[in-house]
Amino acid sequence: MTIEFKDFPMSYRFSQGGIALALVLLTFSRAAFSQNSPPIVKIVAGSILGLIVLVSLAVSYYVIIRYPYLSLVQTSDKDYFAKHFSMSGTWLFKLIKALAVAVTAIMIVSIITGGVDEMRKVLVLIYMLIMFAFLIFLTFIYDPDSHPTIATFIRATLGIGVLLFPLFLPAVLIGSLRCRWLLDDFGDVTSVSE
């Protein structure tokens, strides 16, 4: 049986499409957020954009838990978004990952040297430490075939989810456990129906 991208669960396609739509709207809605725009335009544009992003990320959360193995499923017509966002092996992507690790390390050092005397700073430090650990993992250990749940997470969020990884950590952990259980029990993923 040949699986086409349109056969993937609607939630997965919606997650990718919603995030892509939010990125396009953000790119073309700069005029709505300019200083000359009336406050009502900023509120409406911000609300619409925020709603699209929140719903897309919530659906992504669901997809990671429900379909953690989707990155292992190959399609006959290729995942449209994977074709355009899968540059993991390129030197540019490796450079971006290395820069992200360095920037995160610098931010952690600046938070610690500035003093962690407020709960907000403690939470930011915890967030940044989780991000640092994840970026180290992505840079030096990650392999899409060996870590299908992480690959599904990255594909479902078009890579934008990486910036929010600490928030997605519970979904990735649950998804990883489910993926291991499913692959151990069934050995092969043959159905991706909703």
C-alpha cells in the first residue's frame, strides 16, 4: 500500500499548515503592527495571529503524543513541508545549531552572573538549561531514524517548536514512550489513520 501525504492524519497536516499560515501572516502583516496602525487593528491582527499559533501548537502537542512515529512513515509524494524544511544535513543547519548552542550558553551565564534572586529568573534559567541540553542533543546526538518522536516533533512544528521545546517536553516524553511501545509491539507502522 502506498501512502501519500494526503493520507496522513488531518491533525498532522493541520499542525504544519497552521504554523506555515502563521509564518506567512506574520511576514505580511507588519503594516498592521506599525506605529501608525490604530490600536484596534493591532489587537485584531495580534488576536488572529495568536489564535492560529496557539491552536497549531496545541494540535502539534496532540500529534506528538498520538502519532510519535510519523517521521518513520515514508510517502510516495513526499511530505511537502519536509521537502522544504529538511536541511538537517547541510553545513548551514549545522552552523545554525552550533550558534544556537553558543547563544544559549551565553544567556545562561548572563542569567547566573546577574543573580537569580526572583522566581521569574529561576524559571527563565530552568527554561534555558532545558533548551541548552536539547540543543546539545540536536547538535551532537540526534538522528531522525533513531529518534522518530523528535523528528515528528520537528516536522509537525516546522522546526519552530524547537524554540519552545521546554513546553513540549512532556509531549515528547510521552510520545517517545508510546513510540517505543508501539514499535516493540507492532514492529512496523502500517496505519496512520486519524
